[in-house]
Amino acid sequence: MNPILSEIDLKNTGVIDFIFVLGKPPGWEQKPDIILDNRLKLAFELFKLNPNSKIVCSGGKSYANKEMFDGSEAMVMRDYLEKNGVNPKNILVEEKSISGINQLILIKKDFVLKYKPEAIALVSDEFHMPAIAGIFDAINGDACITYYFGNKINISGKYRELIQNYFDERIKNQSELISLYKRGDHESFEKHEVGYRELMIIRISRGESRLQMIDPQIVLEFIKTGVDPTLVA
């Protein structure tokens, strides 16, 4: 897996065919918040170095926050890029995804396998990207070269510590998931993601937090039986 790059590393790549900007729920007035704004700016700078590439705005509506805003994350990003001078011909949208892993699976199925690019870039932020890079490498395997960009976020103190702790726990959880399946076997990861999503919806309906991660082994048991094993006496 390639190392995670930042804004200062934009020129340290070969030619890139697709630049995927990973979305997040927009801020007030359905516009990019400061984190998403920075992702889009980084993608735009990368695009200027690769003018023959396509920027793919990737993000639908999360199953957990689908009532928070109208439209999709991808359309919010597309509108932003067009208003900032990117030719619409160079922008594609992926707005079917409803979770992070589902998003990465669709990137492989709908773009990597379909168009067979030599190299792509994923763009997010410094907290999000380490988790994304590990799971996408497992899903994508050696299907293409992937560059990972995570722009810096200017926050500090307790808030930064809380965010970092959350993503550290997420990476640990995903490491267990990655160990269950063969690298590049996106179909198995897709089946697991569907099971995870179904189990998460059940737990949210019981009043549990969507931020509470589920052990991958519990998801496997749920896929086999259709029952949350934590509720079995």
C-alpha cells in the first residue's frame, strides 16, 4: 500500500486517471463544511496537475443520516467544483453509496474494474484517510495503483484527541475485518458490509449509537444466522 500523502506531496505521483473525493455530510445551507472544503481544494490542486483526469465526487446518503439533508454528498461537491471553475465534463458523480465501505466497493466495481485505470487517487483528510487506505487496499488488491491523500486539519487539544481516538479504534476494528478475507476479494467484503449495515440498522432502532462499532466476528455470525448473537441467551 502506498503511503498517505498531504498537500505538499501533490507532485510526487505519476499520471492519475481518476481523482476520487470522498464525501461527508455537508454543513449548514447544504454547503461543504471546512473539512470537506479542504478535501475539494486538495482535489482541485491535484486535478490541475492531471488535467486529463476525471474528478469523481463520491458520496450518497448514509443509512444513519439520510434525513439530515436533501440530495447527495456527491451533488454538493459537484456544485462546489463547478462554481470554482472545474469544467463539468471533467466531473463524475458516485451517489449510490450509503456507507464508507460501500463507497470503496463501488469505486472498485463501477470505476476501477469498468475503466481499468493505471492509477487513481483517493482524497480525504488526515484522520479519515488512514482508515480508508487500509480497507481500500484490501478491497482493491492490485487492480490499479492508488495514491492516498489526507489533507491536514487545523484543530488541536481535546477535540483533536477525541477524533484521533475514534479513528484509532476504527482502524483496529477494520484490521480484524481485513484479516477475514483475501486481499482483492471485493465480493466478500461487499457481503460483509451488507450484513454490517443490516445489523447496525437493527441496533440503531434499539436506541444504540451509530458510532458504536461492531466486532467483525459478530457480523459474520449475524450473516450466517440472521440473529444478533449479543441478544442470544
